[in-house]
Amino acid sequence: MKKTITTKYDVSEHLRTPEEMAAYLEACIEEAKGDTAFIVKALGDIARAKGMSQVARDAGLSRESLYKALSGERSPGFDTVLKVINALGLKLHAKASRTTRATAQRRLAANR
């Protein structure tokens, strides 16, 4: 019987374009359901794909600080998250959730 050899899957090896990176982060945010460590880890995957040294320079952080912040074992400050997102060439967007839209529509209807 032949042995199966497996290797560890590293998503950062498959994130090549800014569009792929943005789509990955968006999917992770949706999947995280509030788990900030999961989202921070996704930012770390994207930073590795782009090159940690370059991202650290662009974010104004040391490479060691960036690794620690994006390990998923810590909760970096929101200012650090924003610096990293900016250094990655990504933008955050806000969108009303379905429940928020429905609530707003009910309020508008009630005030008419």
C-alpha cells in the first residue's frame, strides 16, 4: 500500500492579486461571526502573501510587531488593524445588515 504524503495548505501562496486578497478578507469577515482573532489571522495571511517586510514598512511597524499583531493570538488595537489594511492596499466598507435595513424601513413606515 502506497503512503499518501500531504503538505500543509498555506492560503497565502494562493493570494496573488489585490482582488483575490480583498475577496478572501471579505469572506473571512463574513465567516468569522465576530471572532476577531479569525479576522486578524486572515490579515496575517494576506500580509504574508504580499510580503511581511514590505507590509511592516508600509504600516510603520517593525516586522516582529507585525507578526505578533497578526498571529491571531493577540487582539491588536484598531489603529494597528487600520494601518495594516492601508498597507495592504485594501479599504474597509460599511454596509447596513439586512436586519438594520428592515428595522429602518419599519420605522419609516410607522412615521408616515
